[in-house]
Amino acid sequence: MTRVVYIAVATLLLLSGCGIAGPEARDPAVLDVPEGFDPVPIPSHNPITAAKVDLGERLFHDRRLSEDRSISCASCHFENAAFADPRPLSPGVHGRLGIRNSPSLVNVGYLDLLFWDGGSFTLEAQALAPIEADFEMNMNLGVLMERLKADPAYAREFEDVFGEGPSVATLTKALAAFQRTIRSGGSRYDRYLAGQTSALSAAERRGMDLYNGKANCASCHNGFLLTNQAFENNGIEPAGSDSGRARITGLPEDFLTFRVPSLRNVEKTAPYMHDGRFQTLDDVIAHYDRGGSGVRNQSPQIQPLQLTESEKQDLIAFLKTLTDDIILTGISP
Amino acid sequence: MQPPLVHLAAIPHDPHFAMTMKALRTFLLPILFVSVFLMGCDADSTGSSEPVDVSLAVQGMFGSQSLATGTTYDHNGANVTIEAARVYLSDFVLTTADGQEVAVTSEPVTVPAKNENDEDITHTVSDKVVLAKNDLGMSENHFGEVPAGDYTSISFRVGIVGQDNRVDPTQFPATHPMTKQTDFNNHWSWASGYIYLRMDGEVDTDGDGAVDTHWEAHIGRDANARMVTLDTDFTVSETNNQIHVMVDYQHFIETLDLTNPEEQITHGMDNPPMAAKVVSMLDGAFTLGGVHGQ
């Protein structure tokens, strides 16, 4: 597939005050985004450059980042599934399963916190969690650094991009830079909002009205990302000991809350929920129509919807209009 | 110790001399006083002695024995080994004999972080942080400059708290104690917090004398940090400039039965009872072995 990455060269004024010297300052980039989108937040300590993105993409697809060289990031984030995983739980090394569904990485650069429970603060630091987790890539960072350093091509690339060799800092920067370029937009719904009224059919428009009204989806799935990035308990019954964000904060009010995911490309990102328990959008709608399971700490926003069968189908039809044209298409795993 | 005073009252009156002395009082004396009060850049002290470059040695123990990986120890009747034994110490304060506090700081480092509202910020870490990697032996750390003189205590925190514990560990300089370590993990990437105490090892669960089951106690989170104060008189001087702290890792796990499957693995939230037992022992594991030459 042809990668289409819109990169505009910014002046060094963008970097004034950052104190960044060396290769990273030579050709900093600004990422183009669809109309109506905020700029992708790019931290000053990790500017985007074409070479860095190339390096990050290569690392993203490199199975040597896992203990037994069987798993890469792309092994659980499939480009043709909007960089999500069509399996409920992603198998790691030795076939080990985790407890959460791999979320989509599309527009991940906009997220304030990473993971279903917001456990990671930055996209840079986030990469180490799956690399180190024994049920994912199970990789010792010291061994990983030696593997990367032993590859003359990587040694050269890291030096060209960062002015230094592979390290935890440069590895995480490269991966984060690539992931920030994974953007999407331009769905039929976007075109409708821009004034192209013919972009949605009558059924889809009825679905949109339900989304914003009776079905109450927009109370959480709003904004240009179709998520408010809040942590909510949407009435999913617990499976096992996963307590959601409470695992991070230890707060009772965070029991079974998970980050509200973006609904962009929801047609492509089945299965659904934090553990991939719902195979279809019909399953999802049925859950919300029931008013959740009444589990402890369920959000009061989750109430029975009393949708008719026709309304359910209209709502699903609308959800399918949220499928974007992916801006970045990369190398298949 | 009080600063020396320069008495001018005995000097005879001479206008020219008086002008000269006025100039001296105006310009030279303040310089003299400032130079007496100048401290080393690593210490913030209200004392006045000459700064001394001090190191901190943290020695790992297992009960009365020096801690060493590969050694089999008796722990509550069971054989155990230690593979990892590391502890984060921070917020060091030395108290002088006249009650002044000397806080130890370090070269500031600015890194990406999240504030308490989960907003992106940069944060400057200037607190002196020590990662004692006692599975590798004695942990020797440059402490910085502190005023020479008599002290009555040293206090520190077991752990890293507050904004210091909400940073991106991947972006520290490679030699900084808070950088992401590449041998034994020191920071929960999945939960964005430092592991204050990390102990890993094996235990003999079937009583045949050979260790066979992995155990680990990883403790973090602000609420689990503990302050330690070692009340001991000591003197810091040019020839007495290494502070020797001993940490008994067996004390941390003193109340655990490592042969019990329910007391073999904790990372805090996944086994709160086991974690609580370890946390309750954090502040009692440290002693001051002395202050001596390096």
C-alpha cells in the first residue's frame, strides 16, 4: 500500500525555546490533519521528522522486540482493522493471553492517557508496557538494546535520527513518533457535518439523531474524536479480577471504569469493549438498550433506552458512517 | 557555629582613614561575610561550615548477613534466594547539632510529566534520589556537598512521591537514578509509577531444601512511601565523608510466609494484603552504620 503522509516543513521558530540541537532539529514536521481536527499534540522533546517516523514504523513491525522474536507491535494492531485486533484478546509470546482487547491506534496521538485504564502518561512511555509484559512481548530491555545495537542498519538509523544509538529514550521516541502519524478522518459523517447533506442516507440521519438524542451516545462519544476521553463504568459485568481504572488509582469511584474509546472506524474495530466480549455492533446496542448490567458503580448515564428494532438498525447504520479514510497506511505485518 | 565577627571599634579616628574604612565596611566586609556563608551547590543549609563532598553508601543486608544474590538464606524456616533487591530513597535531610536542617539536592533534570489533572507538563526533578541496587552489591552514590560539622540525624523517604512520581522515566539521562532501568524494571509502565522496593527471588515450597518457586514483592504508589529518621550523632569532615546506611531486606518480608502461594507475588493492587505487610515494615529496615572516610 502506498503510504500517504502529509508532512509540512516547519521553521526553526517552532523549536525556539526547546533547546533541541542535533539531527532532530534539522527537519521538524507538522502533521496535517483533517478539517475540524485539532493539531496532533507533538511534545517538544520529540519532534516529528520523516526519518524518525520511518525508523519508528520499522520498529513497530519488528518481531525482534519480543522475547522469542514472534511478536511485533503490528501483531496486535492490524492496519486493516484500524490498527486494532479482530481477536478479543491478543496472544502474546508462548500464546499467553492478557485480559484486555488491543485498542485501535488510530488518532492515538490525541489521547491524554494511554491504555483502557489510563495507566500510561505518555505515548513514549506506553510502548514499554507491552514490550515488558510477560503475557505480551516479555522482553528484557537490556537484551532488547543489545539486539538493536547489534543490527548495523539500526545503529546507523538511530545515529542519523538522534545523533546517538539505540536506547530506551530513542526507542520510545521513534515508536511514538510513528504512532502519532496514524491519523484518520474524512468519514461520510465528517462530510455530512461539512455540509454535504447527501453523504448520509435517511436511515443514517435517523441513526445520527438517535446517537445525539434517545440513545445518548453523544454524552460520552463526542468531539472530533467521538470520545470525551473520560473513564466511565458503562455497566459491563466484571470478568475476572480486572477492576479497570481502579487498578491504577486505587479509588473506589474508579471501579470498573474504562476509557471511553473513540467511535471512529467502529465498524472496523470489532470486537468491542475492553475485553472484546461483544462481537457485533448489535451486541453493543443490545447491552446499552438493556441499561447495562446494573453492576456496582455503573454510571447513572447508562439507562434502558427502549429502542425499537428499527431504531437499533438505524443507529448501527449511522455508526458505520464513522469509517474514515486512514491517512497513514503502513507496511503489512 | 557562628560566623566570625570583625570588630572595628578600636580603630583611631582619621578622616581619610575613616573614608577608606567606610569603603571597606561598605564593600569588603559584605564580601567576607558572603564568602563565609557560601555553601556547596548541592546543599541548602543555614549552617556555616565549609562544604564537604559526601557520598552515601547503602549496604544491603539479609538479617545479620550481607546480602548477595546466589546465596540461600533461611527465612522463617524456609530456604530463600534473592535475585533482585533494590530500593528508592529520596528527600534526604541531615539535621545539625544545633537543629538546622540541611536538605540534599541534585543537578536539576527536566522531563515530560503529567500533573494531577493529567495535563501534559514538564517537571524539574532536583531532589536527591538514590536507587540502591543491592543485588549488585554495595550501592555507592555521590551525595553532594554538605557543611562539615556535627549532626544528630539523617532522614529520608523510602519511595518517590508527588510530581516526581508522575514523570516519564524514558526521558531521563541514562545515568540518572530515575531513568528506566534495563535490567530489573524500576517503573510500572502500565501504571506510571516507580517501584520503590523491588525484591525478587525463589523459595523452597516443598521442603526438600532446594528453591523451586518464584516470589516477588514490588511496592510503589505515593500512599506506600514512608519516611525514615535515623537518630544518631555523627560528624562530617573532609576525612569523614561517607554516610553508611544499612538496609535489611529480610526485615521488609519479615512477616511473610513465602511458602504460602498467597504471599508470593504482589505488585500492590493485585495482592493488597501481602503488599500491606511489606509496607508496614518499610521504615524499620534501616540503620546508620556510621560516617567514615571513603
